[in-house]
Amino acid sequence: MTTRADCLHLDAGDPLASLRDLFELPAGVIYLDGNSLGPLPRSAPARLREVACDEWGRGLIRSWNTAGWIDLAQRVGDKIARLVGVGVGELVVTDGTSVNVFKALCAALALARTGGPNGHRRNVIVSERRNFPTDLYIAQSFAREHELELRLVEPHEIACALDATSAILLLTHVDYRSGRMHCMAELDRAAHAAGAMTVWDLSHSAGAVPVDLRRDAADFAVGCGYKYLNGGPGAPAFLWAHPRHVALMAESDMAQPLSGWLSHAAPFEFAEKYRPAHGVARFLCGTPPVLSLAALECGVDTLIAAEAQGGMQALRAKSQALTTLFIERVEARCTGGELTLVSPRDASERGSQVSFAHVGGGYAIMQALIERGVIGDFRAPDLIRFGFAPLYTRFVDAFDAAEHVAAVLASGEWRAERFALRAAVT
Amino acid sequence: MTTRADCLHLDAGDPLASLRDLFELPAGVIYLDGNSLGPLPRSAPARLREVACDEWGRGLIRSWNTAGWIDLAQRVGDKIARLVGVGVGELVVTDGTSVNVFKALCAALALARTGGPNGHRRNVIVSERRNFPTDLYIAQSFAREHELELRLVEPHEIACALDATSAILLLTHVDYRSGRMHCMAELDRAAHAAGAMTVWDLSHSAGAVPVDLRRDAADFAVGCGYKYLNGGPGAPAFLWAHPRHVALMAESDMAQPLSGWLSHAAPFEFAEKYRPAHGVARFLCGTPPVLSLAALECGVDTLIAAEAQGGMQALRAKSQALTTLFIERVEARCTGGELTLVSPRDASERGSQVSFAHVGGGYAIMQALIERGVIGDFRAPDLIRFGFAPLYTRFVDAFDAAEHVAAVLASGEWRAERFALRAAVT
């Protein structure tokens, strides 16, 4: 059984340990909610000051050129590309995840319907019943608008649900509740065998687990900037489309409907007629929020900094060790049978988080933990969720967090009135 | 003829003059491009530091509740509402202008088609040939998707172009090139007489001229946060829908297609099924970029601060005086016939900007002016454009800017090689 001393020893020998210094983490807090909002990179306040005071304040409108604002979204996109296995110029930072899901669905449907002799009969989107709500909401509206069937199934039913009517397989790579991770390569193969296109939401993957979109033959991917990418609250999101599809869209004169001016081939000509940009820039839309984008770059840079220590592979190994340790310690210390592990026990099937169910007490238990400085989150109806971002989480944090969970349960302190359910926040 | 001494006298007696102190404006610059990017509010750097260090850094995920991030977009929206004549809770800050144009078109089409016995036959969007490009680009894609005709006409042809086939009249209130301002009330009347819905882009109006959407019976409006609202580069945009339409959308089970999680009636329930929020929140989509949104609030607060000095009406009077003075001075000092006034000569038909055409020299003249510290901008093919934001522009600035224009033309310095055309930036 792992002891606290063992954990301190693991931390002392951890080649990734120094990456924690890239963040401002408040004293007395064990932060296990980087899957909802990554912490503040130490570089971000000074960078924000520079963008505000020097670039905006002194440079004014000139900074679109002189400070490189016009290239900023692509520069950050090229960095995220390195984390998800795609090339320079293939991925853009733009809008939010939900808007990007919409754009990807539009493009994927158009492409699925032009592919093969029966393309026009493809009228089903397959997804998971417990996919991330915003993906489902966008898909529901999209299906209604285009008179498609949105077929929602359980994870094990996905492959069987794909057939000659399937247009799109829309999945979140790592489930936001359980942390269960899909095999991307396998599902891309299954979708392609049925003639469908895949749209992957990497919101709980990018920066948390190695992703290799090209190797695994994905078609489209979107993802969030403010979770494991540490980009700050509401940071812009990203979108990737396979260059083959981007080229086909150009050949076939397909535009995505959010054809704002920055997706134009020559935005500064202010031409009357829309003409989409070459490349993935056709998925841009309007002017990006530069302040939030600058903070996102600071966040992404914390992951780029890890490349010298083995990058995503090394981070993945540490993440698996952390989540395995936490499960072991919670199960060793909480033997009353109140908690049920919801995340996969096999580390290879698990993202960088661990969730337990507690019938009736999930919300209150998490509030009691937060009062103790252990910040995870609650997901209705009964989940307590703990993210283990390997960039800044120590083995001793995982150990101590498990001790707090045990103490909250053993003491019954979570039953206090002040922890009664109110509206929760992601 | 107005002298420089007169201008100094006007500034000394200007009750709005102290509002200039709300901004950081670099020494040696006459900034006449607030219609493209408003300057830095003096409050913004400290506020950004607070959001980054205290709220993000120390508050972490808890700040969605404890720092009020979850209400921030609505709080800023309620402030913008005061500038455009609508009530609390009627207007939201969300996404970018282009995305909001798309949402407004979707809702307007659905409503136009349910209104009246021939609603389903309405298949035309009327707009201006020289409407702002991003509005046209979104409208082009939207028209293609829905098999509509996009009927682009000259300003004086708008009323005649409306008929029983019209679904939507999509207009920018103040033209981004000429500064010509539409009569909103008259065009709303004309559109409604034809049975069409109006969608107004207020990007060059909000914070620059008084807007009264309710009085003028508009249906939908969108606008930009980073121009006259001083919200910082790429600041989030806003959207307003008449509460009558919002109510009808609810009754008729109409959803806008960008139905991201924050537009859900109960986003934190993470329910599987989409159920749009009551009220204008149904036009939200994903998580807002909090840093950029916080800066936008600082920008909007500069306009709210003017309320004690007469608000938009007082700002409008000053703006008209500034633009009238500038036209008078430029025409008095540039008598060679090289410049042609493109903006309306009647101040009541003009927004807060002045544009002149110069065949062949527009780009170079503006570059020469920028080198002299007079920052306006160039719009292809031949316009030099000067914005006169009355919050921070002095009468002496208008006078001096005209002197610089005259000097650049008289000296021929704009013909220097270094001012030759390169890619321009908005």
C-alpha cells in the first residue's frame, strides 16, 4: 500500500515536477478541477498587461499588424496542433466549442452526403446518450433543422448503431462524467466502414491524454481552451478538419454557414462577395477576442514546455499513476461501500480524471471537500469528480485528497445544512 | 471660420471634456480610429489583473459563483441596453457580431414565415450592396442554405425593394464607409408594411449615436463591442431581440441553431434534452471569454459615465459639432479638389465619422497621416476615414487633424515609396 512518504518520494523523483512552477496555485488548495477550468499560468498576468497597456493602449489599431494580433489565432492553433497529432496550419483557434461543433457538423454532413452513391440518403447522426450536453444540444438543433435522426446510444452500442444511413458519428473522446476514453482509431474505422464522418470533441482530452488525430484517421475535431489547456475562463476553442476534407470543400464550393469576414480568402479587401479562405481558415468567423486569446497562448505554452520532459506521453504516464493512486487510496480508506467507482478501473481506458458516485450525497460531499481546500466538482445526479492534471498535480496531492474524502465520509460533516444542494456551476 | 483658438475655447467649455481622462491615450497621437478599435479605458489593466490574479488565480473554478462570472455577460448586456433604448434583460453579450447576425437571421426568417397567411412564400432578404462585408458574407451563406434570394440594393432603393416576398431587411445602421446613417424608424415601418422583419447591425452606432430600438420598432439588433464601446480587440458582441419575438419563439417552440449549453433553460442540470432559456438568453451559446468580457465592461462603463453629462444625446451633439468642424476645416484648407467628401454633409444623416475619397492616393495619404500621429484608416478602394468618438476626441484634435491632412496633400509627402500599398488591416 502506498504511503504518504512514498508519494513525497515519487514527487521528489518526478522529472515533470518543476512544471508546477509554471502556475499560480493558491496555498492550502488541492486543485482537482483543471478539467473544468485550468489554473492561472504564472506568465498570464504580465502578458495580459502587455497586451492591454502596450499593444491595445499604445499600439491601438496598429497592433493588428505591429503586435501580430492578426496571426495570433493561427500561432496558438499551431501550438495546439502539436498536442493532438496534426500539422502546422491544419487547426484554428476560433469561437467556442459549441459553435465549432456546429461548423463541424455542417461540413461533415455536406461531405458525407457527397461521398458514395447513397450519400444523399444518409440522414442519421450517431452519438452517445451521455455525450457532453452542449454537443447534444447543438446536434439536436442541427438534426431538427436538417431533418436528421439523432441516434443516441450507449458506448458499447456505437459500432452497431453505424450503418448505411449514418452521416456523422459525433463523440466526445473522454467522457466528462466517467472519464471513460474511447478508442479513437477503432471508432474512426467503424464509422468509415459505414461511410460516415467522425466529429470528435477533445474538450476533456487535449492537453490531458495523447491524441493523434492523423494516425487515428479522424475527420473533424473540436476542443475547449479553458480545461486542460489552461487558457482561462471561457478561452476560445479550436477546430481541426482533415486537410483532405478542407481541399474537397474548396473543390466542391462548400462553405460553412458561419462565413464571417475572417474566413474570407482576402478579408481586408472588404469585397462584396464571399470567397472562403484556402485551408482550415475557412472555419474562422469573426474577429477573435485578443485578450482571451493571449491568455490561452500562455496556457498552451505550459503544455509546450512539457515537451522537453517527454511531452504528452510523459504526462500521460504520470496522469495514469496519479489516478491509479487516488483510486487505490480512496478505496482503501473508504470501506463503507458508500462510494462507487464510476471511472474505468483499467487506466488505459481512463482519461485524466476519476469519478465516484454517492447516492444522495454527491453535491454535499463535494462542498465539504471544497471547504477543506480540495476542489473537485459535482455532476448531477450523484457524481463527485476529480481531475488530475499531470502538469501541476503532485502524488502527495492525490494522497491527501483521498484522506480528505475519507475524513468527510467518516465524520459525516457533509450532512451539515450549509452543504445542502444549491445551483452548481461547471 | 473656426480658428485653433476657438477650438481650445470650445474644449475648455465642454462639459464632456473630462471623460477623456477615462482613457489611456498615447502622447503625440490624434486617435481617429475608435470606430475600428476604441482606445484603452484607464480602468481596464487593473480590472484585467484582478480577474486574472484574484478571480482566476485564487478563486479558480469557484469564481463562476463567487466573482459573478456567470452573470457577467448579462450585467454588461444590461449596460449596453441603456445605450440602445431597450430594457433590462432584453439584450445579451455573446459571441461575435457575425455569429449573432447568423442567429438573428435564423430567428427572423422563422418568425417572418409564421407571420401572415403568405409567410411561407417569403424568400427574399433585402440588404445593401455596400453593407458591412461580414454581414453580407453571413447573409450569402444563409441565403444559399435556405434557398433565399439575397437582394442587394442601393440605399435609396431599399423601401422599393420590400414587397410580399420579403422575409428580412438586414441593414447596418451607420455605413462603415461613408458614415451615412439610416432612419431606423422609417425603414422599420417600411419593412413591417411589407410584412418583413428587420435585423439591424449597430456596430458603427452603439456608443456613437443615440439608438432607440424600442421607439423605432426594430425587430432584431446586433453590434460590436470593440468599436465605439471601447471593449478591446475582438471584444464580444451583443444581440437584442424584441421581447415580443422572444415570447413568440418560446410559444412556437423555435430554437436558434447555435443552441449551446448556456442558452439552456437550466444549463447546470446537464440535461440530455435541449430546452431553450426563457427570454433573450436563448440566444446565448457557449461559455463567454471572461477576460475579454471584463475588458468590455470597462469600455461600456466609459459610456455609462457620460450619462451624468447628458449621455448619448450630449455625445451626439458633440460628435456632430466635431465632424462638422473637421469637414469645414479640411475643405477650407484642401482646396485643390483632390478630396471628395463621401459622408453626408447634413450632420443629422451622418454617424460619428467622416470619410473623404482620394482617387489613387487614399492608402498612402492615410499612411502619411499615421506617420504624423493622426490615426484614421483606409477603406479600399479610395477612402480615408476618420472617426470622431466624442468621449475622448477634442475640438482641437479635429482642427489639428485637418491641418495634417492639408499638409500631407500640400507637401506631396504621401507619394513617398514607403507609403505604397500593402495589406491593410481593419
